[in-house]
Amino acid sequence: MKADKTTITYYTEVIDGNLHMECKLCGVMKTVGDEAVATTCSLCVTEQFEKDFPFEANTGYKPSGKPRGWAFMKEYVDKDGNVYHRGKEQPGLKGTLKPTVVKAKAPKVKMTKAKRQQIKIDAFAKIHKLKKQLTKVKFKKDSKRISSEIKKLQKLVK
């Protein structure tokens, strides 16, 4: 003969035509569907989740002390004498080579608005001169050369 299962009934209430049921852990009333037997509120679920999987905030970038792109270099030797070939350490070569000296890139110099405007004006003047030359050209090879220069300058102006 089957053993009878004990069923737990939780407090339910109909408010404004919606069925509300108490949380099985903390007792807070939440809206549920018509077929719900028990419910757990979002706070209790979050609390249980945090117990199982504690949250650790991302601390961000941690510098390794190696220069940018060291793993892509054919050969990189750090200060301790460790030798790396394309990012993989070569323990047999430790201490055989001098440390790699990485040159810092010079910062790019930004052009001022006035300088850019002056470059455009100069380009327009060159285009004008080249178009005058193009009308006086006798050979096709010269016209091709001049027209290609004009195209380059027009790309610079845009």
C-alpha cells in the first residue's frame, strides 16, 4: 500500500483578483499563478545563491611587469633572465641572453585646426597649378602622372 505524502499548504489570499501566496522561507506575500503550490521570494533566492556562489568583484587590470605585446615578440627576455619565444617560456635558455630593451613610442603630435586648414589651402593651390599644367600637356603619359597627383591631393583635402 502507498504511503500518504504529507502536503504543506501555505497561506494564500486573493487580492484584486490576483492570487498571493506567502514565501515558504520568510513569509512575504508574493503574486503567483493559479496552479502554484509553493513559492520562494526573490530575496530568499538571492540569499541562497550568494551562499553557494560568493560574489567576488573584478579588481581590474593587474600589471605583470612586462611590456605591452611581449607575448607576440619572437624573443623576449625579462629582467630575471627568463627567455620567452612567442609567449612560451624556454627554461633551457634561462640566463643566456641579455634582457630585452623595449623602446617607448614617441607620443603622436596632434595637429591644430589652423595647421589642418593651412594644409588644405596648400593642397587646393597645388591642385589648381596641376590642372593648369594638365591643359598644356602634349603626351598622354604626362597627363596620367598629373591626374594621379591631382587625385592624391583631392583625397588629402577630403
